[in-house]
Amino acid sequence: MEKSTFELIYDVVKQIPQGKVATYGQVAALAGNKRWARVVGYALHANPDPEHIPCHRVVNAQGEVSKAFAFGGENQQITLLENEGVKLEGSRVDLSKYRWNHVTLEMME
């Protein structure tokens, strides 16, 4: 059976390591369609298993946390990231330092 778009997105988000972040667009591209960035937001808002799908590790293209973070607001996302060792300037993550550099076998060929 083929996975749903949300399931593909959740599979990517589960791979983001502690102490790293990915952007909505990055997750979309890794899930199969770089145009799904907004869909990533919808999927994370509907996250059925926040304990195993770390949606707090997804930020926008500027490294900013979501002002409407689904599980307790902007400050909760900041707290969760800081607890994992991610340093923020206000509500922004330095993507040059904390962006997850996912490498697939296809990228290495």
C-alpha cells in the first residue's frame, strides 16, 4: 500500500536528529515534492504522535520558529529546541550551524 503524503512527511521528520533542524521546504523535497512546504506545515499541525515525530525541529526558510506552534506556541518550540542544544537568537535558529544536512545515497552517486 502506498504511503500518504503526511506519512511521507512524518517519515522525513522522524529522521531529523536531536540538536538539528530542517526547513519546511527541505522536508518537502525529501518527502518527494519540493512544492509541499505548506503541506508540511499542515501535516505537522496534525501530528498524531509528537513524542516520535519531532515537529519542533522544523523551522521556516529563515530559521524562524512557528508563531503558531501546534503544541504550546512559539515559546514551547524554542524551549524544546534549546533543551536539545540548539541556540536561538530571539526566535531564529542559525541554519548555517544547526541545519540538518541529510545525505541520501542518490545524492552521493
